[in-house]
Amino acid sequence: MAFYRRVGDVPPKRHTQHRTPSGGLFYEELMGEEGFSSDSSLLYHVGVPSAIVDATPYEWPDQTTTENRPLKPRHLRLHELTSPDWKAVDAVTGRRLVLGNADVRISYVAAGETSPLYRNAVGDECVYVESGAATVETVFGALTVGRGDYVILPRATTHRWVPAGSEPLRLYVIEASSHITPPKRYLSRYGQLLEHAPYCERDLHGPAEPLLAEGRDVEVLVKHRGSRGITGTRYVYPAHPFDVVGWDGCLYPYRFSIADFEPITGRVHQPPPVHQVFEGHNFVICNFVPRKVDYHPMSVPVPYYHSNVDSDEVMFYCGGNYEARRGSGIGPGSISLHPGGHSHGPQPGAVERSLGVEFVDELAVMVDTFRPLELGEAGLAGEDPAYAWTWSGRGPGS
């Protein structure tokens, strides 16, 4: 995010001596993208950030995927994945893979336990908080997050999730193999969000002060690439990695509330790109929020039937009323997967019911991918097998 922030104690000029109160040196670390050629931040550590005392293999929960074959639309019920022991589940190791391909992986977790320290060295993460509240502690500082917040965590940001409150912390996790940014069409050539963008820098909230912690022989789980896909390593640091006294730059974690997204509407039904909020390599993220709808006297407020010629469409329904999906079984906590090659749209009767409607009360997060998605173990576990036949009212052999 090319939006400069300065937090804590940094020297007047970069790459110069920065002394501790006792006269020693703080250790400067550049965290940057694309080999010194894109956004970066400079962090000033009390200890040597490269120092480790142990490294051992770590295996993440099941990351295998299964081809969507036969090719068909699918309804996945994420709330059915909630463990009865969710209070003992954490927001990192408790994630279950729902869908994935080489560009993006979508997971879900309902958690109540503090997670281990963790960083994703594969790509950025965009985590949507469906419900609950938490503090996200990071090497840059802390973020307080709650229902409806997106949390953007740049690649290799060491952090942990600390749930708060009595209800499950439900997280919809979008893990990229790339960086996740605002859409380019919303940005000036220098990176400022433009006037036609549906949000601006005032809506993005980064850490406000350093977060310092002490400890010895501290474990950090690292997700990274291996010869057979996603793998992991457990590092042990001689001191706590949260030892940054100050940082500045344009690369850092931040939160953005879906309630601060200003919907773009028109006289007739607007296509999904007007709902876009972020993008990564070979995928986009959109959100559908409560809004006034089409005001042409002959408008049809629900979507027209459409074929995803170049993409798979994943819709996560996380609040409100989904009139276009009535009769399909979809409700809060559902995912619909509509793959490329399949035409989809409103359920039978939805078009007629929508005529004359002036406002829709829906909340959903959509991911469109430009390579086919496969089903993870959680996607298979939560599937509603009747969904594909809901437009016709008939199933195989009937």
C-alpha cells in the first residue's frame, strides 16, 4: 500500500546510525517487495532480526485439493465446519482449506485460542472477520479488529491472532501467492486513491504504536513453498521478534471495514467490477454491501444470468438477505462456487420478485479467480450435494 506511515522511534535519515539509550545500535531491517523495486518499510530492531537458534520442518493441516469434476456449481456450508471445541482452536493452525489453486487458497476457521506466532512467506493474506473480535499483534504493532473488517497482512509479516470476547472468531482467509493491493484503476500513477475509488486512505487503519514483547527461545511458524507445494518450518528465535522500536514506509498491515466501502450504483444493474475492493495475481476480491439499486423505471435489480468464461466465481454470504438465492439453501456462512464453463444467475422466481425493489440488504465477499479452483478437504466436508439442481428442480435420474 503506497501510503506512507511513520510509527515510533526512527532516525532522521535512513541507513544511518540509530542509537539505543545506552549507546548501542538498533538493527535496521528493510522489508520490501519485488527485490528493492516496490513498496517497502524500514524497521528498527533491538536485536538481530536474522538470529535463529533452531529450525525444524512443520506440516500444515491437510492442503490437498480435489478437481471440481464433474464440473458443476457447488454450495459449501462453512458454519458446519465449526468445531464443538472451537475455544481450543486457534486462527492459524485451525484453518481448514476450502478451495485453492496455484494463485490463491481460501480457508475458514472458527477460533477461540491465541494463535502461535506465524508468518506467510508464500504471499499476502486478506482475512475477512465474519464475526467475533481480536487483536492482531504484528512486528509493526497491533490492530484491533472486529466483525466486517478486512485485515491485510503483507507477505512475511510475523504476527499472531488474539481472540477477544465470548463468541467464536470466524475468519474467511484469502491467502495469495502474490501481493494483494487496491485495484490499479483506483490509484494515481503515484499510488494515491483517486476520487472515483469507493474508499480512500482515511478508511485504512495501520498500527499506531510499536508493540514490544520479551521472551527467550520463541517459536515462529513459517508457511513457505516446497517441492510438493505448501510446506512449513518452525523457527526458534533467541529473543522475541516483537522488538521493533519504530518503523516507516509504505508496506505494513492494515484493516479496512467493509462498512466504509461506498457502493457504486447506476440506473441499470452494475457488473461485478464496480464492487471490487482488492486484487492479486490472477484473482480479484469484490464485496457486495447494502445499497440502493437500479433506478431505471424498467430495471431488473437482481443479476442477469452470466457465464464465467475466464474465471471461477466464489461468493461468501456473510450477512443480510440474499433474495436472488431464495430457494437454493444458501444463507449466512455459505459459499457458492460457480465455475468457468457454467452459466449461473438468480434462482427461479427471483427476477419477478425483484421488480420495483429500491434497496438490497446483502453482505457478501466475492473472489473471482482466473484459473480453475479445486476443492480442499473442508470444501468437500461442507458441501450441499443438492445445490447444482436447484435451478431445474430436478436431480440426476428424476
